[in-house]
Amino acid sequence: GKTESSPKWLLGQDIRGSTVGIVGLGGIGQEIVKRLKGFSVRKFLYTGHSPKKVGDELGAEFVSLDDILRLSDFVIIAVPLTIETRGLFNDAAFDKMKKNAILVNIGRGPVVNTDSLLKALKEKKIFAAGVDVIDPEPLPKDHELLTLPNFEIVPHLGSATLKTRNEMSAVAAQNIIDAFDGEPLAYPL
């Protein structure tokens, strides 16, 4: 654990007045925007395959990944792991980010190249990173990332509430029924 007691250790970036970039405006990305609206975020940006009507409804602007990286104070990864997203955050991506940027990965660990993340944090190419997923998972206890003051990892348990798990079960059950009825699935794989 970290034992730093200096008040500066606790200082970070303020989300108020910031630009937040969401990589993946699916269900989770949409909920992130809704929850952050109360924090006086100046601008929401998002990227994905194409603009979404819900993006307009949420007041989020569709931009390229390069724009997300270049303009965002906070970059939140909320995409699934696919051939296209594996290693999406690599040396080149971190080189484009603002030095005061904070990376948050709640998507999948392999979307971020762990060696590139370590390098970006050590060389202060970005301000900090907070993740609840990493590659490999679990991260070895002696991994250098765990020694950095600008890196935080929390357990991958964002859905660990009774209400959320019940809702997940209901969606899974409905998907099974829809599959047997030949209907489109709410959340296809």
C-alpha cells in the first residue's frame, strides 16, 4: 500500500469544467454520462463506430478517437474487447493524450497495452490511471504498476449490487426467451 502523507499526494484533476471523453457509448457509457452531468462537466465527447441519437440526447459530441485523446481531461474506456479494440491504448495513443489526462478503464483489460500504460505513467505522459480491469488479470503482486503513485486498481465489481445482479439476470432470461422466439436480443454478443 501507499503510505504517502503529503497533502499534495491527494491532489488530482477536477472534473468540474473538464472535457470527458467516453470510448464506447453503449449502455455503460451512457450511464457514465448521466451520472457525471451533476459534476458540471464542460463537454462530453464520445467515439465509436458511428454517431448515436442517444449521444445527441445526452449532449455528447461524436468525434474521432484521436480527438478524444487530444482533447479530453478524462478518458473513460467502456468498450468490449474485440479485434479492433485489443491494444487500442498503446504507445501511440498515450503520446496523443494531454499530460493532465486521467485514464479510466472499466471496459476490458487488453484494450490497454499494459507495458504502454506503465511507460506513459512513469514518463508522466498522462497524469494518472484508474482501472478495474487490467491485462493480465490479476496483475502479479510484484508488477511495477503497483508501485506507482499515479496508478490505482480496484476490484472488477462495478455490478456488485443486488439490484444490478437481479437486472442482469432478468436481461439474460429475456435474451433466452427472445432467442427461442426468433426476436432480436437486447444485448447480443
